[in-house]
Amino acid sequence: MTSGFAYHSKLIWLFHVRGMSPLTSDDEPPASVGTRLRNLDLSGRIAIAIFSAVMMAVVAVGYLGYRKIASIAIERNLVTLDSTARIHASGLARIIENTTADVQGARFTIGLSELIALSRAPSQTIGGGQTLAQWKQRIGARLASELRAKPHFLKYRLIKPHSYRPLIQATTGNY
């Protein structure tokens, strides 16, 4: 028996000895699967049956184990995800509550009324003993120090009414 597959010669020899040669000569017709199985001896048939049964059992156990693990893992992940979302939501709620309190407290900032009066009336140069630039600098410094104390804030802007342009703007520089 000659073969074009030199490195598979032992495997081909094994099949040839067992009666399952995949290589056929030109003068003999190829054997059907049923003929090949009938030509096997009892140990070959038992080996194939045991291998098939073991593979089916492995596939069944693997599939059922996967389904069980998947249901447990998905449930645990959902619980973890839910608790993490609740923690983040409560943290965001606190930040929003604190921001609301900061906005309400900013209305009573010392010098804010003088700043607004000086920005509305450009002919007036001094309000409360300081100029418009001095009030902007003073209030801007206060807002910048508040931003350093509150890392979750990005910027403060005091906006002119009716024009919606920033009168004072303080940023953290992190964006």
C-alpha cells in the first residue's frame, strides 16, 4: 500500500489493518460506511460506541453546567449592577442637593448686588467702595476657591440677565 501522505502512514496503516482504509486502489470501488463498520471487529465497534457515548455525555454535562452557571452568574451580576447603580444614584442626588444649596447661597454673596448694579450702569464707576473690575476679581477669587473645595464641580458662571453672557466665570481647568 502506497500513500501520498507519508506523515500519516501509521494512521493509514491502522485503518487499513482494521478494514477502514480511506485510500482505495483504482481497481476496487470505495467501501461504504456500512461496509466499513461491518468489517470492524468487536473491539473497534465497542471503542466507537464508548467514544460516542462519552462525547455525548461531555456535551450534555457541559451544556447543562453552562446553563446553571449562566443563570447564577447573570443573577449575581444583576444584583451587583443594581447595588452599584443605587450607590452612584445616591451620590449624584447628594451632589445635586448640594448644588441647589450653593446656588441659593450664591444669591447672598457679598458684593453681588454691587456687581450687578455696576454692570447694568456703565456710567457708574464705583459701587460699594470698589470698581467693577475689583468686584469681578474678588467674587471670581471666591468662586475659584469654592471650586477647589468641591472637586465634582467643573465651573461657576454668573450670567448677565437678558444677555446670557457670563459676567464672571471660574473653571477648574480639567476639561
